Amino acid sequence: EIGRSCPRLRRLDMFGCKNTGDVGIISIARGCTALETLRLTGCRELSGAAVQALGSSCPRITDLSLAGCAKVKSEDLARLVHRCNALQKLDISKCDHIAAPGLSALAERCTRLHELHLSGCARVGDDSAVALARLRGLRTLDLSGCQKISEAGVESIAKGCTQEELDKMCVLSRSESYGMET
């Protein structure tokens, strides 16, 4: 069991471990409190219980991927960032239950965040863009496949940035992602 055997573990990549669920991740969170990088991409069985355990036990995480963890909800994200606010990179692509409330909490608590991937998040829309505009340190923002983001949402993000910040930020729209013209 990783949680018991590796208490000083700082980086863990479990990409594609689709049968890993809450029990395993809760055990890792409780035993590996020094984690800084955690990749849980494609761990489809994870729910809010595991995400909350990470927030409670692993406040040093700076790089987290929950991409494809379809059971993760906006309120789980809000609970995670309440204590886990050192995040610099976050990938929550294809998490269909992520929306403005969770992103508002993220913007409020994670002021060091510079990379955010929201690709394919079905509920991310213009109200989410207003929250994202408060993330002043963003350098990479992936909104590809977020079909509810309109020109108004992109404008909200742009209005919250200085020209220098816009020059440094890479905003990917759904049209760029799929090679389509707008």
C-alpha cells in the first residue's frame, strides 16, 4: 500500500488507473502528506470523498490533474482549494460537473495558479469566465471544447487582464482546438 509505505512521496502519477477509487486515493492522501504533484488523469471512479481527503491531508500539492474524473463536482473543487491553495497547475478537463461556483472558489483561494485546463467541461460557461477573470497569474488557460463559452465570456477574461498579461497568456478556444473558423 503506497500510503503506508511511502510517507515522503512527493510525486505520484496514476494516469489511466481507471479502476482506482476513493479508498485507494484516501489512503494515499492520508499517508503521503508531502505530495506536491499528483496525476489522477482518467481515474473515473474517484468522487468527492477522495478529492476532499486530498484537500484535508495534502496542502502542499502544486500540480494536480483530475482530468477525466467525471464524478468530481464543483463543490468538491471548492472544498479541495479551501486547504489546498498552493496549486500552480490544475487540470480538470472533462469533469462535467465543474461549474462557476467551484471556479469562483478556485479564483479566490489559489492566487498562485498559472496553468488551468478546463477542456471539455460541459458546464463551464460565461458565468465561469467571470470567475476565471479573477485569476490574475494565469499564463495558460485551456477552454477547448467548453461549448457554453461565448464571445462575452472570452471578453470577460480579457477585460480582467492587462495587455502584458494577455500577451503572456495562451487562451485556447474550442475553434482552435478543432481547427474550425469562428
